[in-house]
Amino acid sequence: MTTDIAGRVAFVTGASSGLGVRFARVLAAEGAHVAIAARRVDRLEALAGELRESGVTVLPVALDVTSVGAIRDAAALIERQLGPIEILVNNAGISRQARLETIDEADYDAVLDTNLKGPFFIAQAAARQMIAHRIEGRIVNIASVAGERAVAQLSTYGMSKAGMIQMTRQMAREWGRHGININAICPGYITTEISEDYLKTEAGAKWVGQLPRRRMGEAADLDGVLKLLCSGAASRFINGAIIAADDGFLAT
């Protein structure tokens, strides 16, 4: 796919592991100037070093997305050092696996603050820069199939991702007039460092056997839809879309 991402300022949250690392690499390979954010600074620095070796302009930013003040400081830092944000990949998130009757307030707040409150204020900070500089920006919210279907013991995670889906539609409705396109990707079951050990077990193999094509996805399977939604010209008429990249999970 030919994109027009080169030279644009892209901001990827949750970039210390998993999908966030992949998203940062994909945008860097397309020629973007990339700001990467997460709490684990050592991992951010390692990724930044890797990207710099390939000639990419990269800015690592330590960020706790549950702090609105920290979000605003991070956005201001990116604008000062790289320029206003033109592409946001709103990826930071956590999960807590538990039965509904066992969830306590601390875990509830941790998931909702990280997965919904944080992404809202991150998108707001990016959109303010886009509006102020008259940038036809792109915001890609990373939701989940768990936001569309109830998954056992992932209640707070699913609730937060359902909220992100509605947030995407609301933002598209209100910010579209500024030329900003806001869409969401709902990944299905993707192999990451968190799931690798479980998938090697008998229980993990049995669970994968229940998926539509009896396979897990890879982070690279999201490259195409990410590049589409971050590209200015290619996604010009795509706004408020909720795109499942799930290998047919929601269709079953």
C-alpha cells in the first residue's frame, strides 16, 4: 500500500511492548517522526535506539496515561520537539482477568482509567493541536473484539473497550468537521509476549482450536489496516469506522 505517512508526526502510546512496539515500527518504516510513550522507560529507550539506527526521528516519552496532567505535558513536549501531532495511535491499555463478583474498586479503576479515561484525554490533547494548526489528522483507537462481545472474566476490559468504541464514534461526529478522522481497530486474538506461555499449554492449544480458523493472529496482521487508517489520502472518507481485524471471530 502506498501511504503519505512519511514526514508526519505520529504518537504511539503503550509502546513498550506488544502491539504498541509493532505500531511504532510500522509507522517508522513508513517515514513518520515517531513519539513513543509508556511507563517502562527502559523499554522505550531500547525501542528508540533501534529506530534511530534505521535513521528514524524518534522521541521516547515517559507517560502514565492515568494522569491527565502528564498527558498534557507529554503532548506539549511532542509539539515542542517534533511539531504538532498529526497521527495518534491510542494503544495503551491493561487487562484484569477476574469473575465479576471478585472485582474490587482498585482493579476496576485501574482498567477504566487506563483503557478509557486515559485514551480520551490523549485524543483530546492531540485533537487540540490538530485543530489549532488546521491539520487533517488521523486518530486510531485500539479497541478489541471484547468491546463487541462478552468474554468470560474480562468484564472490566470489555466494558472499557466498548466505551472506546462509542468514544470513537462521538469523536468522529464532533471532530470530523475539522478534517480529523477518528477510527477504531478491534483486534481479535493476537499472539503477544503475555499470551505466548499460555498458548504452549494443553489448555491454550484447546482454546485456539475453538477459534474460527484454529489459529492466533500475529501483530503483523494489523499492519495493513493501521497504515490505511493513518494515511491521509487513503482514509479520507473513512471516519467513525469500527474495524474488526479478528479472523472471523465476531462472525461466529
